Amino acid sequence: MKLLIVTVVDEFEKEILRLFKKANIDNFSSSDIDGYKDHTSVVRTSSWFPSEKGGADSSLFFSFTTDENIEVLFGLIQEFNQHLETNNPIKAVVVPIEKFI
């Protein structure tokens, strides 16, 4: 069992849910996040009354799942990212789990 972490801009949220289903990843959690590409946008939004939103609306998904499901998902994400017209690919990482209850 491993921990899978995926980040997507909100524009691709429905797509990643479809890819999870194709990879047989039925159990997962998600959270809304702001994504940043450079630190200047973080500095701009750290004031009390920022004039503009600095981060991109994004989502973070995580799941404890098997190697087999992860391999299928990574293949699907690679294929999806190859056809993007934006600079916001789906990103995924895998973290090994040493112990769990």
C-alpha cells in the first residue's frame, strides 16, 4: 500500500475523477487549495486587503491504494498531460507507507 497524492487545477477536477475511476481508485479524499507558480504572488496576497487573488484554484486528492492502481493512473495522467493546451498539468506523487493501522 502506498499514499498517492494528486494536484490539479479546478478546470481538470472532473477529468481526474474520471481517471481515478478508470484506475479503480474508489476511495480517496480531496481538499481545495490555492496553487502558486512563483513566490511573488504569495507575497501579494499576504496583505490584509489584497487587490487580486494570487493563487490558482486547485484541488488536492490523496488515496491509500495499491501499486497496480497507481501504475494505471500514472499511465492515464501521462496520456492526458501530453494533450494539454495549458501549462497546468496534472501532477502526482507516490509516498511509500512504512506502517499503517
